[in-house]
Amino acid sequence: MKRRSFILAAPAVLTGAEVFAARPKIRTYDGPMVTQITIHKGARRMYLLNGTDVMKTYKVKLGINPVGHKQYRGDNRTPEGLYLIDRKNDESRYHLSLGLSYPNRADWDYARSIGKHPGGDIFIHGGPSTRKEKKRGRDWTAGCIAVKDREMEEIYPMIDIGTLIHLTA
């Protein structure tokens, strides 16, 4: 069992609303690490697994046009298939984020075959930082997977770079 400790410094003296605002966004986690993430797009659910055991389940929001596999930049679809978590960003515009290894070779090949770019920058992330973006509907991302900020704070330290992610219809 690995112990993960990621805590941001907070001011020494806090009052009133500052206590909530200064809450560290990266939490300490000392449980079992996630070995695989499974996302069922149709059910709008993300499952965090350790081996074959489901550790946690989350509701997710997807790309504006969620049906089908992402094919090119701007189609607003969330990818389907097997990818890896290939980066972590604690300074994300969307609270915290975990990057997917999209596009893979097959994604590049298909996009080129139709004269397009496959796109990229697909993440699991928290909510948007601006009020205007927060008023969006059910599926609002450009192809990413979104969860609530507090959920992302819980998820972030449980996942290492290299973790397998499987996205299905």
C-alpha cells in the first residue's frame, strides 16, 4: 500500500470564509491505489478499480456530442477505447486534471484518412473556473470527462501516471 501525500500550504491564520477558500485541493491519501479506471459513457459513470474490486463510482459529464468515438478535433466527442493516464495537472483551468493518452496511433491514422486532426488534450477534470461555464447543461465538455471539484480532489491522489483507462459506449 503506497502512501500519497499532496498538501498545498495554507495561510497560518484563517477567518470565516477564508477557511473554506484555503482548503487544500490536493488531499492526503493512504489507501490502495487505483489500478484501472472504467468509464461507461451511456450510463455516465466512472468506476475506479483496484484489481477487480470497484473502489468508487462517480457520475460524469462528457463531451457535448457524447455518442460514438472521438474522431477529430472539434467533434466534441469523448473517446472510446483503451488509454493511459499520462499526466497530472494541479494547476488546471478545470480545478485538477488527469490527462489521457489520446490520440493513439489508430486515432491518428483514422483522422488522417478523413483529412482531419484527431485533437487532443482529453482529461478527467473538475468543474470550470468561470461562472459562465458553470451554467452549461448535462454534457458540456469538448470531449473530456468531468466530475465535481470535491470528487476530483478525492480522485487525484488515488491515481498514478500510467494507470489504464477503458472508455466504453
